[in-house]
Amino acid sequence: MEQIVAVNDAVNSFVWTKVGVWLLIATGILMTILTGFFQVGRIGHWLKKTVGSLFDKKVIGHTGEKASISQFQALCTALAATVGVGNIAGVSAAIITGGPGAVFWMWLAAFFGMMTNYSENILGIYFRRKNHKGEWSGGAMYYLQDGLGGYKGLKFVGKALALIFAVCAVLASFGIGNMGQINKIVINFTSAFNIEGLSSVVLFTSDGKDVTLYMLIVGVVLMILVGVVVIGGLQRIAIVAEKIIPFMVVMYVLGSLVIIFTHIGHVGTAFEHIFSMAFTPKAAWGGATGVAFSVIITQGCKRGVFSNEAGLGSSVMVHSNSNVKEPVKQGLWGIFEVFADTIIVCTMTALVILTSGVIDLDTGITQYDDATLVAEAFNSTFSIGGFELGRYFIAIAILLFAFTTVLGWSHYGTKAAEYLAGKSAPVVTAVYKVIFVVMILSGALMTSSIAWDISDTFNGLMMLPNLIGVVSLSPLVMKLTRNYVQRRIKGNKELEPMLSFDPEIQKENAAIIKETGED
């Protein structure tokens, strides 16, 4: 086990600290420049086409197509996999480890990450195709295989990177998308809603930690619930996600705003520390050793990626199932996805922590860890006569956020397994789903963080080939963006739309758009 940990730490450090974070930011900057700072210059357009269209039946209405889900369902399913433990415990960990300045780098990574996610999504739609069930299949593995692999002499490279991405996606789905999330749910839920008769029955002890009957029962219930949804396929996952995610995001933001306004006098100080410590860390923060500048950047960017997944290439696999015909239109939802996840939800978490007094802004001293910091911050406002409502609220929030994250990642893993299986996809994906559901019980009873740590590494290993694909196909992203802007924004009706790399799909979708005006 020690050897596994040592190897994983070495690979993780190389992937994230030495290569990944910098490649991630560089890719975001590149795509931002190549698209003319689209997330700023066209902010009115993408807001109108996303949040501004939430009452449009074409956007939110359930599609009758077997092959796809609605644009809004695609967003909610993607957010289901991104809005999770990272938005609560992840932000707490970034602040405890890197100080308030890490929040600034989280924002910066999200700003550029908007265009990385945008680029991934439009490439996902452009290179998608139908699978054995008649459903859309898309993702980094397809634009690596057919996009990068389509360049002269790079067929083998594209295919190899696609395989690496798909293998890492399957493995990461069991870790960060399953066991890690379930473990957080079980620990928080059994702690917040303790039932002495169940928690006192110890099944076994590992790593100095007790595994109780209560944890087993909660794990079995979660396994059954996830199994019922996952076996129903993407349509059922999307229906659950569109019900839970909007409700929980709104409730979490409203609760956070109450706390922030209750401590309104500390908001200015919080922002002052975020900006000042982003570049000049305080010597007192972090104790005798202090916090290194590189740690602040790494923690902020890394936790930002964990939260919004821009650059990982994961959410592309569900955005590609959208009923949209126009690649750039789903790209706009990709921009909004990062905006909602990091700029809104993560910022709420950060301000709740920094304004409520649960951590000393000058020294970084706190009596809580990253798992309980936000709950205690909520308790500072939502405690009535000793009844800690805030702790229960956060436990439920983590439960629902992490539960939907598991559902989203089950789809990602299924799509990656489908790609790897080829003609054997029907059998392999069915076996994958069974294994995925069974692994939930392992997450519930897990006492070591090794599964989370290893999946962290696989996340990084997913990111590298995906970013190589995005950068290599950046000329195509520029062409697709210019084509869309000329037709949809500047009104050039004579220009032929760019919808798919496949001539048949291009012809079919172009005919639908021309006939119905729908996109």
C-alpha cells in the first residue's frame, strides 16, 4: 500500500503540479484569445441563449427523440456531475491549504476555463455519432480519434490518446465519480443525523476508523437508489438531475446569501484578503513554514478544475447527447456551466467561510477541517436554541449534490466503456453499470483516502490527452465560432452551417434547420 501511495503521489505531482495546471491555464488563455474573448465580448448573447431561454419549450421541453435529451437536461446532468463535494469541501480545502488567495486563482481558472469547456462542447457535438441503441455518443475520445487522428500522419497518435482518455475516464468514474462521493455522503449524513442504536454497532475497524452498521445501511440504500436510476439510462438520469440540481443550487445560493448579508461588514475584508493574498501570501498563514506562492496557484486552479471539470473532457460526454443541431449553441451552455459552478456556487462557499468567522483571515487558524468548515459557517447563522440547522442543511446539500454527481459520472463511465468495447458495447456497458452500482457499497465502507487520491491522478491523466486534442483542433474551433457568429449574430443567411464532420449528419441536420428554423 505504501508503494502504491508513493507511486501515485509521484505521478499526481507530475500531472497536476508540474504539467497539468499550467497546460490547463495555457489552453484556456489560447482558446480565449482565438475566439476573441468570446465569454466577455458575447456575454449578452450567451446569457440570452442560456439562462434567458429557460422558459423556451425548445430548450427545456423533453425531446421525443430516443437519441437525445433537451439542452437544459444536458446542462443539469453535466452540473449534476460537477456541482458536488468540490463546491463545498473542495473550496474549504483550497482556502485552508492555500489561503484566501486561492479563491482568486479559482476565479481566474474558471474565466479561462469557460472557453476550454466551450471548445470541448462544440467539438463533442461536431464529432458525435449514433451508437448501437440509436443514441448520440460523443466526447474527447471521438474528437481525438477523428479530429486529431484526421491530421496527416497522426491517426495512430489520435487513437492512442483516445484510448488513454477512455481508460482513465472509466477508472476515474469508480473513484471521484463514485466511491469518493459516496464516502463523503455517508460520513456527513451519519454524523449529522446520528442514530445511536445503529452507529454504536461497529462492523470492523480499519486505519483506526470504525465502520458501523449505520454506514452499511446508508450505503445499501444509496446503492439501490443509484441502481434504479442508472439502469434506466441517460433519460432517467437527466430527469432526476433536472429536478434536483436547479432546486439545490438555488437553495444553497439563497442560504449562502443570508449568511453573507448577516456578516455584510466582513465582505470587504474577505475580498481584500482574496486579492492581496493571491500574489503576496501572509507569513503567518500556514504556521512556521508559511504558504508558498506556487501552492496558492495550484490549490486554486486544481480545486477549480475539480469543481467545474473544464479541461477534463468529462462533461462533453453528456452535452453531446443534447438534441441541439448547432455545435456552438451547446458550447454556450458549456460557458454557463463553468460560470454557474465556480463563479456563482464556489464564490458563495468562499464568502460564507471568509465572512462568518470560522477561520482567522490573518493566521489561517481554524478548529475545523475542510469537511466541517462550511457546516460550521452555516451554523453561525442557522442555529436556533442549540438546534444546528446549518449542519443538517449542509449534510443534505452534500447528500444531493454528491448523489447527482454519482449519477452524472455513471454516464461518463458508460460512454467511455462503450467506446472501449466497440461492437461488444451492449454487454460491456451493462456489466460496467452493475460493477459501478456494486462499488457504491465499497465507497460507503471505505476508511482510506487512497481511492480518492488515485482517482485524482486519473482525472489529471484524462485532462492531458483532452487538452492536447482541444489545442490541436483549435483552428476548427475558430472556424465553427466564426461560422456561427456570421450566421446567428450578424445575420448572414447565405453561409452554409458547420454542424458535423460526418457528411450524412451534416446534410440531415442542415435540412432540419433549413426546413424548421430550429437549431
